Amino acid sequence: MINFNKITILVASVILLCLEISSNESFDYSSRDDVKEYIEEISNKHGFESNKLLKLLGSAVYQEKVVRIMNRQPEGTMTWSRYKEMMVSDSRISAGKEFIKLHKEDLNKAEDLYGVPAEIIASIIGIETRYGRITGNIRVLDSLMTLSFNYPRRSKFFKIQLEEFLLLSREEGFDPESLEGSIAGAMGYGQFMPDSYRKYAVDFDSDGVRDILTNPVDAIGSVANFLSKKGGWKPNTPIAIEARSVSNQTTFKSQFKPYMTLIELNKIGLEPKEKISGNLKFVPISLELDEGYEHWLGFENYYSLSRYNRSKLYVMAVIEFSRSLSIYL
């Protein structure tokens, strides 16, 4: 008599084994045609030895949690109330106070040189890594390979970052197999992506090395340089001011680049809580609370901060945190 239960179990086992083999092959990067094509392209472009590059990229390990976490970023799932509570906590403010105490001279020097307020610089480093305490524990190579070849939604962007990472490692003498960072491959105190490291990291303490991985002074100068050059920071101009709703409308077009004037603001039922000087343009900001909404108007420097992280919750957290830190400067 045929034992159908045993046959069913056997067939299921074979299927699972085949799936596992197929899955493992898809994560064996050295055997994938798309990886080989990528290696050939950047080897020809930058003079890498293709065999060595195949060995390096083939050593990368697929990180399932990288994809999982990338799809569940807190900026897309939290209310402003919860996000602010997490990012602008008493413990983070206390850590910021200590960081400023240690590096007040460097922060003020960066402000004088780049025009970016010292409290903004300190705020970003605090929010990104709690002042170097949490810089990420995933190999950058693993993160960037996973996102380049197993995350179709943004694979183009991360292939560029992988290319930049390889160039950065060659230029700075880094061991690409040992560097660790965030799930997205960001590194150091300020969580710079590889292209930002190459373009905007500076040797702020003049020791001959631009080290934002372990050197907080270089990180301070580099964050300020990033906001100045890429962000287009405008010294001595506002970042954002609160607004009140005078209509039933609760949300507004979400973007970062200022486009609206005071006359247009009246039409959508918002009014500023402070006087807006000159002809400054701004963008309306709606922040969902646990109950209701909070409204702000963001100016050019709000847009500048968004070049660091394109999340209005992130930008507003930087602003709120910087206000808490300003009393220590």
C-alpha cells in the first residue's frame, strides 16, 4: 500500500531543499551574472583588478534584516509625537551637553568657518549616532551588496554607493572587508554615505587624515561642510517657525524646497506665529501628533537639513534637539 503521507512529506522536503539551494545561489554573489557585469563595468571605469574585485564582492554576505529594516523606517511609521520623544530624549540631551563640553571650541570654529550653527552640528551628530556610541555593526560591504543586488526598489542608488565605497577604501587605505556601519552603509559619527565621505569629509583637526569614523573633531567639520556645500546653508537666516491653522485643513503638500509666499499662506488657512522678515519663501509642514496636527513653516535652511535626510520628522527632530542644546553653547 502506498503511504501518501510519507510521499507528501518527501516531496515537500525536496521542494524546500531546492528552494534553499536556489536561494543560496542567489546570495552567492560571485556566481551571479549581474554582479559579474557590475564588476566588469567598474573595473574598466576605475582600473580595479576584476579578479580581486570578484573575490571581494563574492565574500559579501546577504543580510535579510537590512532589507527588512529598510522597508520599516520609523520616519514612515511614527507620529511626530512618538518620533520626537524618541529622538529628543533627556538621555540624548544629556549626552549632547557632555559632547558640547568636550568640543565647544571645535563646534564654534566650524560655525565660524561654514556658517552652520554649532547647535545644529551637535544635534545631527547626536541624532545620528548618540555622539559616536551607535555607529552601526553591519559590514558596509554586506549592506551595500545586499541593497545593490537584492533590493530592486533602490538598487541603482546603492550600486553607486558601492562603487563610491570601493573608491573610498582605495583612496583612504581602508580595509573594505572590515568597515562597519548602518543598515544602509552609512559610516562614522555623522553617518556619511560613501559618496558624501569622499566629497565632504574634511581633516578638521589638521592631523593629515580625514577620519569621521573615530575622530569627533573631523566629524564636526565634515557635517558643517556637508550642510554648507551640499545643503547650501544660509547663515543668519531662519530654519523654521511655528504656524497655526485658521481653517479646517490639517495637511498640506509635503515637500522640502520653499515655494510659498505670505499671500499664498493666507489662502490655505495658515498664519505664522512669528513675523516673517523680508520676502522669504517657505514650505508648509504638517506634523501628525497622537491627537491632531502641528504646523510649521520651513525656510531655505529647512531644505538644507533635508539634504542630510529627506524626512520631515528627521529634520524637525534636528531643529527641536538643537534648541535644547543651544543653551550649552
